[in-house]
Amino acid sequence: MKRDLITVRAFTAPVDLMTSAAVGNQPPEGDERAEVRAESDSPVMVLRFSAFGAWYEINSWYEGRFLERVLPGSFSKTIAERGDKVKILFNHGMDFFVGDKILGVPETLEERTDGAYSEVPLLDTSYNRDLIPGLRAGGYGSSFMFNVTDELWNHEPEASAHNPEGLPERSILQVRLFEAGPVTWPASHAATAGLRSVGMTDWYGEQLRSRDPDRHEAIARSFAHFRAQHGLRTASGEAARAVEAPILDEPSDTAQQEAADTPTDAPDTPVVHHAAGLTHPQRAARLRAQRYPFLSEETS
């Protein structure tokens, strides 16, 4: 179930917009793009979507309440293995007007000393032209969607300056990155990258509830298992109107093989058989391919 934990984080550092000639990391000498880039004034979006080492609080109906930090090295493996598959979307592809159209293809995607970093030349499209004034004004925050693939937990930490309540602490060691981009919320000029963060998994879950109920059900079940595993309490509030689904038993060997045979780049889902004869992963894979193509595995 762990691979089904689609997690969304948004940081308050404004997204920068620069011209391609002003961006610092020029292509290496001999790169045929260098001359074209140097003469171009096309807009380049600069994303700093995850800061390293800073603790922030997650208070979520889906995830529970705990402290979290992202450590250096968390993105190196995913960038090396699938950096070319990472999509750049606005509001995680959920915007009513833009939808899941890509904003651009990352020219730079890397870890830096302070966090994850990307430079994205914006495509010359009508929806990007609508976004440019807000990006130029620093009105958008940055966010990314990922799975945690390696982590360390301290379930009973002592109270400290960064954790006065002694909440459980999670240190993220490695992620599988699916998507990043600007988001409407949060956008704060008063905060430094990494000092404040909003866990947007609840927001994403509520968007998913109306668009893809089967997918939402699978995610809700997986997070119920996640909370039980780590002894996390559910956040109260508006999101609590969702009814928590029971945790499924471990799939049988046959069900596990069916799930393994389902071609998808998205996290695995619990197996539930339906009258139509399709397993839950097969149904979910069809829906994801239609509605969330950026989570689907690209075939060669």
C-alpha cells in the first residue's frame, strides 16, 4: 500500500520568472542550444519546490499530524532514473481552465545545497501567457507530488525547540517525484523557502474525490493503513467529512501477480474484484490513463 501514498507538499517560496538570457546555468560549451538560448528572451520559470533540512508540521486528515523534513539526497535517485518523466503543471493539473496541460519541459532539474531546483522554459501558449503576470509578480507558491520511498521515523521524540509538543517526526530520505509546478496556495512573500510548508494532500484528495472516486477510495485506504502503522491521529476539520474506508487484508498471491502485471507508473492500489471482472488496479489504471496521463508509465 505504501506506493499508493500520493503526497503533495507546497512551499511558500514564490516562483521566479526570468528571461532565458538571465538564467545563471548556461548550457555547457559546445551545446548546440547555447547560441539559441543566449539570444532568446523567452520566459523561464524557476522552481525551488523543496527545501532541505527544515522541519514543518503536517496536520492532515489523510496523513495525520506529525513533523516532517526532507534531507539532502532525497531527489538524486528519482532525478537520475526518471527526471525526463517529471511533468510541470499548474495546480497539479486540477485547474479548471488549464487542466493537465504542461507548462513546459524542465531544462534543469537537480538537487542544490538548499533543496530541489528546476528551470522550465515556458511554452508559448495562451494559458502560459495568462499565468505570466502572476508569476512575474511572485504571486504563486511552488508544490510537488511524490511518493516517499525511504524514510526514518522517531515516533516518540522528546520535546525540543523545533518540536515543543513532541509530535512524531519523519525524515524523508528518498522520494519518487511525479510532478511539480506553481500553485495558487500558498503564496507568501513573508516566508523563506522551507520555513513554512503546507501539506496539500487533503486538497488533492478532495479534488480527486469528485473526479475519480475509485482512485480516491484507494488512496484513503492506503492512508488509513499509514496512520495506523505510525500511530498518527487524524486532523479535525472540514476534511473529516470523508468516511474512512476500512483497511483491506493483504492481497493474495494471485491478486499480487495481477497488480504486478498492470502497466502503470503510478503507485500500486489495493486489489478489489468487481462484477465486471476487472481488478481494482486495472480499473484504476484505465482511469489514470484517461485523466492523469502524467502518472502513467511511458511505453517505448
